[in-house]
Amino acid sequence: MAEEKDKKAYQKPLPSWDEESRPFWEATKRHELYVQRCRDCGFVQFQPRAVCVGCLSPNVQWVRSGGRGKIYTFTVTHQNPVRGFRESLPYVVAHVELEEGVKLLTNIVDCKPEEVKIGMPVEVVFADVTPEVTLVHFRPAR
């Protein structure tokens, strides 16, 4: 039984986090998507940072995203010999531009690769891949 469980275990690399990104990963665990906004200049950013990349203020806060956006660009991967990835072929890697204005690199799920289009409206979905890690994916908006 343990051998069967090991076969089903998540085999792709897992993200690591630090103090800057910890609130993001804690939010994904709750199935919530957060980005940062500067309290001084209003700039919205993603990747998590200790300072605003717009004005260098340390006065950044986490704000909940609506989780909706559109595909900015994408690629369909048809070949990947690495364990964990080869079992998922073909898969879509995309930059999704959130309504808040930031872009995230992510996977598009629940959609045939040939149906993915630039500008396609998408919404966030969460994948609990381990008891500790929940990943952010997007699917066509419903």
C-alpha cells in the first residue's frame, strides 16, 4: 500500500519560500490569491518583495486578488522527459495578467491545449499538491 501511495505522490519540484513570500504561500493554502500593493504610491506587484518596485517604499501590504484575468501569452509543452512532467504532457504554461495588473507564470488547466488563446478570460483554481503546498493554476473563466 505504501508503494502505491508513493507512485501517486507529487513528483514535480516544489516551491520554497522565504519571509517575503510566506504570506503568499499561506494564502494559497487557504485557497486565496494575494498580491502586494504599495501604501505610498499604490503600485501593485507580484513577485513578493520587501519593498515596492515602483517607489522603493517598504510600506507594502498584501491584498486579496479577485483571481480573474486573461492569458497574456502561453506555450504548449509537448516534450519533457523529466519525471512528473512527462506524465502531464501536453501542458500549457502561461503568463496570466490579473485584473489587478500583475502577471503570474502559471499552468492553464481544465482546458484542451488547442483551445487556449491569448486574451482568453481565466480564473484561479488551487491544487493541493502536498499537505504543505498549494499551487496556483488558472482555468477558462466560467
